[in-house]
Amino acid sequence: MNLTEITLKETKEGLKKGKFSLQDVVTAFKNRIKEKNKEINAVISVVSDFRENKNLPLYGAVFVVKDNILVKNEKCTAGSKMLEHYIAPFDATVISKIKDAGGVIIGKGNMDEFAMGSSTESSAFGATKNPLSLSKVPGGSSGGPAAALASNMCNTAIGSDTGGSIRQPAAFCGVVGMKPTYGTVSRNGLISMSSSLDQIGPLTKTVEDAETIFNVIKGKDKYDSTTVDIHKKGKDKLRIGIPKEYFVDGLDDRIKKTIDKAIEKITVNLEEISLPYTEYALPAYYIIMPSEISSNLARFDGMRYGLEKGRPASDSILDAYLKNRGDSFGREVKRRIALGTFSLSSGYHDAYYLQAQKVRSLIFEDFQKAFKKVDLILTPTTPNLPFNIGEKIDNPVSMYLSDIFTVTANLAGLPAISLPCGEIDGFSVGAQLIAPRFCEEDLFNGAKMLEKIWWK
Ligand code: GLN
């Protein structure tokens, strides 16, 4: 049996029966990283963490964690030169929960700089490649964790999702990726991108494994005041809605065909629904997200956080800022700080930021209306198949369009999951399920039902 190829559930069963030891599992993944990572560049630092805690829920889980989540005494770079030498002083809440539940952290995953991107090409530590096809991007920004999992360097991974960064790379790499309801999982110890949208969630090989991890990392945390302990009970019968606004021009024909085929196999009640404000989601996201970024990233000035290249003592304060921020941030980060600063500036605030917040409310209301008729909503995860490395890096707008089907769940704070629903021309195609807030149980049950139908 190849220990790197099996699911978390199978690993747990094997350990229980004494077929192999945890040391065997960890060694197998370490060897796999040595063998494969040069080519794929999914893991940017290897972590030596090991604990034998039999009978705990994550005994046997070996994680690659996105490098914007703090693991005590390990480097945490957020994919940026700015934090190249930063060592995490404490464990993020999700990491303490994982460790307390018996999980092992084996590496930190590559990512787009400060989680801004859809391809993992904006990392200061080189692009990650898609294990299914090395000339293609793995998606982003959690491309490292997704590619590490898909190339069997770990059996579970943790990412963060602000506009699709767990679900889109999961779809591109042919694995499962889940974004919880906003406020369900603590963001303490996550390097913030856009605080009203960010959530941490699992990437796994099966829906059941994602559920196992979600159940460990969820819960109210005194270090994140947006967290709550609300979990709605699952329903017996699930009705699924298909929103017509997600099947429009711009959706790759091959994805459309694969999703249509997958939908034909579904036997439960399906209903066409409408989410009329969908077309305004991406423009609203690209106002709200950079506005929050421009504020959150102000702390990286070489004085509070980040590389110190200039000093107010010897340079003027402006020169110190220019040296510290100018040299260490990449192009995409600078672009978003500029966009956000502009849309929050006096005279423009009402026209951009305030307007975008109104759109955000309308998008939430769209979903609320739809969820009166159906329990879950099914959509494609991405409009396109994995693209070539280098293809979109100089065309930000075309890169931003990758997020068109995923940002709505972040804007409305809803839980969503991407799972493979079929294959075409050697690519895996991801389908996304979205549920009402706190209805993770329905989300997982629906996804497990679809997994059974689609993966036979
Ligand atoms: N690709 C999206 C962006 O660049 C999503 C990023 C994310 O979810 N962290 O904003």
C-alpha cells in the first residue's frame, strides 16, 4: 500500500489496525516532498512536527498549511519577500486545534503574495506547478497546499479563502476544497488580506475528510471576536438550485458540457433559480477587497512588521517607507494597495466603497430569496480550465475573472465547497455547492451525495 496515496480516513483505519505506524506515514510524505517538490514547488518550508496522540480525531492527518497561517517557531512568509525572515511567535487558533487533535504539520504551502492572485505565480518564492499538467498553473492563491495534496506530499491541507482561494485551486488540482461560513472558523493567526471576507478551510481528497477537519477547526474563539458557535442541523431531503446567471457567455464550453453531464446524473429535486445581482459581484469584490487590503497591509512598513531596509533615524520618513514598502512588495500587492487607497479616499469613498457595500447587501438578499426555494446551490467553480503558466500574469483583469463564480459566497458570508465532478481533455472539472450560513451539515451531506454519484 502506498501511504501517500490514501485518504485521511483510510490512513486512520490503517493506523488503528496496526498496519503501519504514524512514523511510517510521516516518513513517506517527507520522502515524497524530497522527490517531487523540486519540480512542483508546492512546499516552501518543511516543518518538523511529530506527536503520537492515538485515538484523537486527527491522528494520522499530515498537513501542508498555507504560508499565511502562523505555526509557532516556523517561518511564515505569506509568499512575500517582506516576510522572508519572519518567524511566527505563536500558533494560529486553527493550528493549536489541529495539534491538540493529533494532526501533524509537515510543511508550509506556497501561495500568491499575501493571498492576492489566482495562479500562485505572484509568490516571491517562484510559481507552483499543477501536478496534473506541469505547464499549467495550480490555481491560487492556495496553490501550494492544493498542489501538495494533489501530488501526495500530504493527506490533508489548510488554505485561506477570501474570494475563492481554496475552491479555485481545489478545482484546478482535482481535489476537494471548502470555505466555511464567515465567523465559523477563527482567523486568529491568519495574516489578514481582507478581514470581512477571509476564512480558513480544509483541502482534502474526499468530502468526508474535509468534514472531519472542519469539525476540529470550527468554533468560537476569544481571539477572534467575529466567531460564533452556530451550527444548523442538517435536513433529510435536500433541494438543489441551479442559478442561470452562472451558465453564461465566458464559461468554457468544456466546463459547461462536463457540468451539464454531472447535473443529468443527479436524482434529487433540481430547480432553476435566479441570482440577478451576480454580474455585480466581481466589481464589488474588487472594490471592497483592495480597500481592506490597503488598511491591513499598512503594518508592513519595516518598523512594525517586515524587512527593514530604511530607517526614519537616518532616512526621511518618506524615504524609509519607499525603501521598506517599495522594495519588498510585489506588483500585484502594490496595485491593490493603490486601488484600495484610491477607493477609500475622500471624494471617492461614497462613489466606490459605499456603493460596493450596497451591492454586497443586494447579493446577500439574492441568496436569501433563493434559499427560500432550495437548500443548496450548484454552480461551476471556475469559468476556465487551468491556464498556462505566464498566460495571464500581465493581464490582471483576465486573472480577476477567474474568481467570478467564487466571490459571491465570500461577499455573502456563505459556506461553499468545490469537488471534482468529471474530467475533460485530461483536466479535472470542479463543481461548487453553496449553502445558507451555518448550514455546513447540509453542505457536506449534499457534497457526499454528489461524490457518490460522480466518482463511481
Ligand atoms: N483570486 C482572488 C483574488 O486574487 C482570491 C484570493 C483569495 O481568496 N485569497 O483576490
